[in-house]
Amino acid sequence: MTNYEIMFIVKASMEESEIKKTAEELQKLINGKKSKVIEFTEMGRKKLAYPINKELSGFYYVMKVETDHETIKEFDRKVSINENVLRHLIIKIESE
């Protein structure tokens, strides 16, 4: 198992219930057979540095997860085609 940190930005122009639903769905993609979310942080609404798809702000979320490479690949694929997610970043955390 490898530790990763995942940050994603959800469109702020949607209703609040849809924003939370999108974040929960992405969290469920990781929570599975061998994977688990260690920490899930909602950072709130923030102004974007530049417009993305005509959006000026977004809701930022950070997850620290413990999972395998295949699950991360599947997460990356699904979040890339999710129209509610403006951007995402996956960082592998090296063990000390």
C-alpha cells in the first residue's frame, strides 16, 4: 500500500447539495476493498487564480489516502471525465 495526497476542485456554481454529493462520490471511489481514506478535509470556497471553464471560484478538497496503484489510476480516469471537477492533483507521499 502506498500513501497519496489528492486535491480536487469542484465547481462552485452548483447547488451546495450537488457539491457535497460530488465530493462524497469521489471519496467513495477510494474507500473500497483494500483502500482507505485516512483524512478528508474540506477547505471551502476559494477564488481561482484564473478562470477555468468560465468558473471564477471553486470548492477545494484534500484527501490523504492509502491505496494501490490500480485504484489511483481508476480514480484519475473517473475524475478526469467528471464535469463537476475543475482540476485535480494526485501526489505520491514518499515514506521516510
